[in-house]
Amino acid sequence: MPAATFDVPFLLGMMRLHEAPALHDPEKLANWIEARLEQGLNWFDHADVYGNGQGETLFGKALKARPSLIPRVNIVTKASIANDNPAPGSGSVKHYNVSPEYLNNAIDSALSRLHVERLDHLLIHRPDLLMDVEATGRALDDAIEAGKIGTAGVSNHLPSQWRRLQSAMHQRLGANQIELSITHTSPLFDGSFDELCSDGQTPLAWSPLAGGQVMQGAVGRCLEKQAADVNGSPSAIALAWLRTLPRSPVPVIGSVKPERISDMLNGPTSLSREAWYELLEVARGHCVA
């Protein structure tokens, strides 16, 4: 089965699903998923640490309640963060783990929680500094060949880190999920975004609205002005700013509120060069040299 492509305006991040009681009923969540599919949004971004597995579990119960949704959704999930937020005095230490044993268990557990037979994309959530690259690369290749995952990728990795992993794999890494927004542009200036593009990876942008910071101050006012010019919404303009970049980074939004999601769809797919640079100038506080 060929790998699915991220042909959507943005991915729907499920980080806060466990914090939304209104969607905890399987039928209500299934209705929510159905409504998102009708909007052309079929990619859902998970991680095993979101609610300590609760996010995947809730989503899986909705798919189990309405199996007709399964072939229509595409799922990204992430793994490698172990003992997330350990209780004080527990003796547990938060760490990263990409050993074959950990990854294989993470993949099987995600498949079980989500009630699907295949994960469309598995991302290494954070780089494990103790990675045995040959063993990890082989584990990811094996999972792809076994049909458990469609494509492997990374998240929050530096160029040297993803290239070292790629060197040990037969399959190509497909995506890199990085922090990127109008107010967090360092990947555009430190060379890492260029290297991501040159390696043929699909850039996924987490925190594309910087937790709402892009809607404040001078940047927020500039977004409002540009949105009024096209009869759209400021949040949609902020996402279009990202998609205007080379290789059209795909934002990963964090809201599950239908009205917020619709608001982020209310705008252009990209910006003019001058509008794009205007927002960059406002965010940095100075024009380009």
C-alpha cells in the first residue's frame, strides 16, 4: 500500500482530546470526526503521551463504534517519550527511548488503542541520544515491511540526527515535525529548514499559532489587516504564511473546537510575497537587510 500524502490544509492535533469531555462519548466523537472529514480534513495527529494514551484510546473507541470511518481517516502518531511527567518520589525518570523493544511495543499498543491495522505515519517524537541507529533503523524498516506503519518520520530532530537515522534505513523518512510559526522562525535562518527540504522530507509545523501569541500585539494587528483585505480570518492567514514556504509545510493545529477549525479554514491557501514578508518584518521588528 503506498504511503498517504498530507494533501490537507492542516492536520488535526489530538493533544487536547482527553481534555474535551464533550467528545469522550464514542458516538459524539465519531460525529466530530465525520464533520471534519466533510471539511476535507482527514489527517489526525496523535502521540502515545497525549493524556498517557487517552487520546488514542478515545479516538479508537470512536472508530470502533463507527468502523466506516476507518478507511477514511489517516493517522499520524508519535513515540519515544518514556515516563512522561512522573509522579514526584516515584523513582521514575522521564527519558527518550527508540530501542526496538520500545518502538515495537509502542506501535502495537497504538494499533490496539486506535483499533486500526496500520498507522499511516509513525514519527520518532524526540531524538534519543542513546539511539543504536542500526537497531532503530532496522526496527522501523521491519515495521513498514510488516504493514504496521505506512511511513516513518521524525519530530524535533536536527539534520545530523535524522540523517544518521536515515543512513541506517532502507525506507525513506517521510516527514519531520518541527516547531514553526510567524513568531518562531529560527528554522528558517539556522539552515535546518533548508536541509529538511533538500532531503525531501515533508515539513509538519507544530504550534503554528504559537499558542495564540501570533494573534497578539503587532503581529496580531497585521494579521487582522491582511485578513480584512481578503475577507478571511487572522488565524487562516497565519496558517497560509506557513504554507507559502517551500515544500508547503503542513500546520498541525491544537484545537478540537469546530468553530475554531472552521475559522482556520476561512482564508487563502498562500500569501503574496509582499504580504508574507510584511508579517516576517513585523514579527522580527525590522525589515530584511
